[in-house]
Amino acid sequence: MSQDIAFRDVCKSFGTTIALSHFAIAVQDGELVTLLGPSGCGKSTALRIAAGFEVADSGDVSIGMSSVIALPPSKRGIGMVFQNYSLFPHLTVRENLEFGMRVRRIARAQRTARVDELLELVRLGGLADRYPHQVSGGQQQRVALARALAVQPRVLLLDEPLSALDATVRVEVRDEIRRIQRESGIATLFVTHDQEEALAISDRICVMRDGRVEQVGTPQAVYRFPSTPFVARFVGKVNDLEVELRSSTTVRLRDHAMEIAIPSTTLSAGEARLLVRPEDVRLVSIREPQALHGVVENLHFGGATTAVDVAVTGTGQVVRVSDVTRAVHAGVGEAVGVILDTERALVTRQ
Amino acid sequence: MRATRLVWWLVLVVVGLFYLVPMLSMARFAFQRIPVIKLSLDNVFDRWTVEPLFDTFGDPNFRKAALLSVMLAVATAVATSVLLLPTMVVAHLRSSRARKLIEVSAVLPFVVPAIALVVGFAGAFRNTFPFLIRHPLGLVPLYVITALPFTHRTLENGLAALDLRTLVNASRSLGAGWVRTMVAVIAPNMRASIATASFLAFTVVLGEFTIASLLLKNTLPLYLAYAQGQSPQGAFAVGLVLVVISTVFVALSNRFARTVKT
């Protein structure tokens, strides 16, 4: 597989604020990579540098085999979809799609055929003659995607394209983007701060923090095997428990006598935090020998499953248990037991 | 509520009269073949004629002055759009400091007297670019500056109503350079503001007297001042027509502004 876009050691600062620090990642042909992180982590800056809207202080960006760092945005061969609705208000949907092709002086017949093909691809065939204000937000973003694809770019850059949409439309457009990206086979860099969105759409996720890459991996790897406490906390939900590290393989919940086995750690004994996913906690009978005892504090009904918050007796700490299908039987205030499956847990000082 | 409405109507009527009475008086003076001293309510509808207007239209000096003024007005409107709009777009995108500087500079013509402007302009260009002093088109830069408080505000409102950065970035990402982005994306979305700014620039030029007088250019306002001595009725008739034209332009610009908002 060839690398369609690659960042090499890119640094960028705004005054004293470091937006990107030695940022490096490569997106392969046909792959969708998501840059995920909290606001201000540098993900949009990375995308804007790739597009040519920001100038990197150092480092290089290449598209295909050649460096584009010195090229203006119009010469980079990118397609971009923006967070805000970016369709040209004075042009119809068809004219918007034709814009990039007109710039490239593509013949009218070819333009018309390509626009029809793209409208088919984004399933908006009947809207060609409407103006942007006459179509919905979701449709506008689909047209924007089609417009970006119209110029047959080497790389597609998506800058939080779903953030202006409401929840239902968001999921629809997200799935549509994924389908279109797969069909077109174009290397795509997708920016979002929404971890659910990232997990659902990506081939790989690049989790960023303070301008640096924290972890790059498949959604499953990032979720199941977070390499840092930040990733564990940021991607998905996690039980963040105060523990006392007794040895390299055992901890005790604060103010609790029971020892819990953990994966081997290099940390020295002392105060620490244990990060365990809610789905790695089991709700069991209070009579279960290895169970921590507690009381159901809250139930979060989610349709097919329910999440249960259990206050562990004597510790003042609450453990969330997710995907509990039989939780309907555990009412608030009921005494229950919980078992932590710590095989994939992280122990950290922070 | 009713009292407020009454006050509102009262203000409207007073303002309307303040505007209309002089216009009607001007119209009577210009278009009635009755000596001023004999004008009264009894002869409001007597002996109306457009002859003084046509007499003035027939004067070659008038035609020359009118043509020059219209040419200057068009050139000023075009120069304003071509120079000011791209400058403001770049300032919006690149530098908020430059934007503030333009904003402050734009109101300076309100406080700098026209005579100071002309003295500075003549002093700066008499030896370097004498063409600007000699040729009537040399007035255009001065008129662009004079109209700036109106044109800048109008264009600024238009730019503020656009998601400028996103539109520019979208256009650039599709392969368009700066010129195409300006012509094919920004200008069409600013057409209402550009039209309004052009109307205002046009109106300012049609009424400007001091600068043209100081630089000895025979524009329409200068002709009218001169014609008042020769044929006062004709001068007032043309003056009235100019007021009507200006009013139409202002109304049109308001209409455009409303179209933008909806």
C-alpha cells in the first residue's frame, strides 16, 4: 500500500502556544484515519496544515510521493469538507459540484456526467437545481462531500463535518461518509472530538493531546488496549478508581481490605489509580467469594441494556457496570457484588 | 401603546414635511412660470412647465459637466469595489489589526475637511504625478476617500454576514486561486453590499462641490452653482432631478440591503 498523505515531524506554534509538536502520521491508500482529541489538541491545525491553510513552523507534509509543504491550497490536490456549511450560497447544488471542475477547465459534457454520477453517489439526484438554503444541513454536508470528490483529489480532509448536525442526521451522514469513502477508495483524514464517531467510522484512530500523538491504532486496539491513561479516559467510559498499589501485581481499593490482581506493573508500591472499563466489571451475587460488596446507587436504562452504578461499601467509590441485561432485577438500594476483570486494566499514578 | 403610535406618526409627519416642503418649494420655483414673489397657495396648479429643465439639458456646458460627473461617479464606484473589497477581505482573513486600522481610517473623511485633503493631495502629487491634478479622473482617488465612510460600512456589514473564511478555504481547496475566489465566490455573495456601496459612492460624487471647485474641474455641482446666476430656474430644476435620483439610489440600496437580510 502506498502512503497517500504523510506528516513528518511537523511542529506549529501560535505565539507561546504549541499546537503541534513533532507530529507524524501516515495515511495509506483507501484508509480512513481519524484525528481524535479534546479541543485545542492540534487536530484541526494538523488538517489545516495538510490543506495549506496554515504554514508549519517545521517538518514536512507529503501527498502521494511529493512534498506539498510549499504549495498553495489550490495546488495540493485535496478535497475538503468543513465544519461549517461551506457550499457557495449563490450557486445551485449542480453549480457547486461543478465549481472545482470549471477551475480545471473540464469540458461541459464531462462535468455534467460527473455531477450526475456524484449526485447518485450521495443519493441526492433530485436536488441538483436547488440552492443550498433549500436543502437540509445533512444534505448540505453530503453535497459538500460530493463537491470535494468532484475534483478527484488524492486525499480527502474532513474537518468535523458532522458537528453542526443533530444527533439522528449525524449518524446517517456519518454512515454515508464511510460508505462513500469505501466506494471511492480515497485516503481520508477525519477530524473529530467525538470518540463515538471516531470508533464507528475509522480504520485507524490517532488520539492526540497537547499537539502530540498519544496512540495510533485500530478502534478496537485504542479502546481495548489504551497505551496511556489519557487514552483510556478519553476514548470510551472508564472506572477511575483510587487504589493502593501493594505489589507489582496486586492492588487494594482505597479503604478496602480485598486484594485485586492486576497485570504486572513497573510502578512502585503506593497510591495509584486503577482504570477499568465498565464492561470489564461484572455484577454478581453478594455471596460470590471474590466479589466486592456494594449497594446499587443508580440505574441508567439504555433500552437493550442498562448500566448500573454500584457504591462499593466502605470506600466511598462508585463503580459503573455496563451492558447489564439482568440489571432490571437489581433495584436501587439493593446489596450486590461486583468483580473487576483487570486483565485489560491500567494502573497509573496520575 | 396608542400614544406611542401617535408619537411615531407625529414624528414621521414632521420629518416628512421637513423633507417635502423644501422639495415642493424648489419644484414650484423651478417648474412654474410665475415670478417668485407671486407664488402663493392660490396658484399651486398654474402654469407648470418642464421648459427650464430642457433648456438646461440643451446647454452643451451642462452636458459636458453632467457627463464628467457621471463618469467620475462610475469610476469612483468601480474603484471602490476593486480596491476596497479585496483589501477588506484580506484584512478580515489575515489581520484583525489591519481591519481595525481600516475601520478608523474609513471615518477620517468625516473629520478631515475637504480643503485639507485637496491641499495635501495637490502638494503630494503636483510634481510626482501631475496627471492626477490636471486630468479630471484625478478626482477619483479623492472621491473614493470622501465616500469611504459610507462604502466601507456597507461592505463591512456584507462581509460580516458571510462565513468568509470557510467560503475562501472551500474555494481554495477546490483549486481556485485568489482572483477566481474573489470574482466567482466573494463578489457574487457580496453583490447587494457592492451595489449599495456603489449607489452611495455615486450619490456622494454627484453632490460633491468643494474638491472639484478647488481643483478647477467643471463637474455638475459646479455647473449648477454657476447656472444659478444665469438661469436659476434651470439650475433648480436639475438640482431637483439630482435629489430625486439620489433618493431613488438610497431607496434602491435599502431594498438591496433588505434582500440580503432575508
